[in-house]
Amino acid sequence: MTSLKGKTLFITGASRGIGLAIGLRAAKDGANIAIAAKSAEPHKHLPGTIYTAAEEIEAAGGKALPLIVDVRDEHGVIEAVEKTAQTFGGIDICINNASAISLTGTEATEMKRYDLMHQINGRGTFLTSKSCIPHLKKSENPHVLMLSPPLDMSPKWFGGHVAYSMAKFNMSMCVLGMAEEFRNDGIAFNALWPRTAIATAAVKFALGGEAMMQASRSVDIIADAAHMIFTKPARQFTGNFLIDDSFLHQNGVSDFEKYRVDPSKKLAPDFFVPDNSVPPPGVAETLMPGMLGG
């Protein structure tokens, strides 16, 4: 399978950034996209709402269903999933993209911020996946994707922001457990993570402003990798923790320059990328030393 035409995707946090990019890539094939996000009104700093995202999805060739969803709300998630299935006749792909971040040390992390990260990242991923699974069992090639890192338990990933790291790795533990739990049902559970910073609002406002944006790759690299995952046979491709460029290279992609926001700038390596993860040929030379949050 090389096309997602007619497939239905339920994407959390899809009003902007990576979630929207994944939706737009699938829309080009003629897919149905449920845009599940809180952004019903314009934000003073963050671009896009579920309604502007829906317009982009439709313009790209897909069918859109904008849904006001807070992944912390159990009933809201269940209702959104059911409405998606009723509207499009089922659900084929679930993308857990919604996430909260606070790169603060233990003493500086307020408990309301701790709770927010764990409710959105870990609990939200578990809830959304759980709600979609009954519909995914009926799909011909069902996939669940977490935008979360490989399970590398290195102290350096925890020391600077233990609360955030715990919350983010919760998403990855869902991949580990659910891939095994639903293996016989043929539902694929995989994780995808970027080697470098990705040019999103989160990077701009939480990780270094415009300078960091210039040292990033575009959201297109994640969208292309996700699309490639979803076209894999679910029964044979599950339980993987993938780094975007390595996965793309293994599947025939050799040009990574097209994803750089500013080819004259060195790329900022993301955190959570294991030391033994080898970049594709030529990529190592484009990376600056160190890592985000390091």
C-alpha cells in the first residue's frame, strides 16, 4: 500500500505544527482527517485553529472533521472518536501528537504543570488509543503512532527536566505495551521522534526563539516519515521506536537538505536521541554539537 486514499485518521493536536502536517500529507492522498484539538479560537502567539486546519485539509484534497477536544477529558475524547467513526465509517489510524512541555528542574516544576504534562502526554495518549482500538480492530491496516522518543533510560535525558521526561516516556511505554497486547489483533503501535529540532511554535516559544527555528528542520520530515509508517503492513511493522531521518533513509530517501529551514545553519540535535543512533550519510556534518536541553 502506498496511498492513504479513503483512510480515516484521528489526530490529536492537529490544529497546527506536526499534527497538521501529518494530516495534510495524508489529505494529498484523499484521506479523511479528524482534527482533534482545543484550538477553537485564535491564540495570540500560536497560529491556527481546528477550523483553519480543516480548510487546509480540504484544500489539500482530503475530507476534514474539526473537533474541539481536550485529551484530558475522557468523555470528550470518547465522543470525538465515536463521531469520527460515524462520519467516515470507521477509523484506520490514530496519531497521538498532543503534548505539553516544561523544561524545568524538580524544584522549579509546579505541580499543576507536572499534572498537565502527565495528563496530556501519558494519560491522553492512553485514553485516545484505548478509545480508538475498538474501531481499529475493524480496519484492514490499523496503525497507532505516538510522537514520542525511543526508550533510552540514560540519566542525561532526565537530570535537567525529570517531570517532562517522565511524561514523554509514558507515551513510549504505551507503544511498548500496546504493541505486544494487540499484536494478535493486527494493530501496529509505533513511535516516531525527530533527530533534530522541528520548526514548530513549541520550539519557537519554549526552546529558543527564531534562532532555534533557523536551526531546525521543517515539519515535512515528520509528515513524510509518518506517511511511510502508515503504508507499512501493520501486522509486520509494530513495536518500533523510529528516528525520522534514519527511518526515511532505510526506506530509500537520500535528500535531507530539503527539510532544513536554513541550509546555512547547523541543525540543533533534539534530546532523547540515543547515542547509538547513527545519522544517514552526510547528516552528521550538518549537526551542531550538544543537544536541546543539555
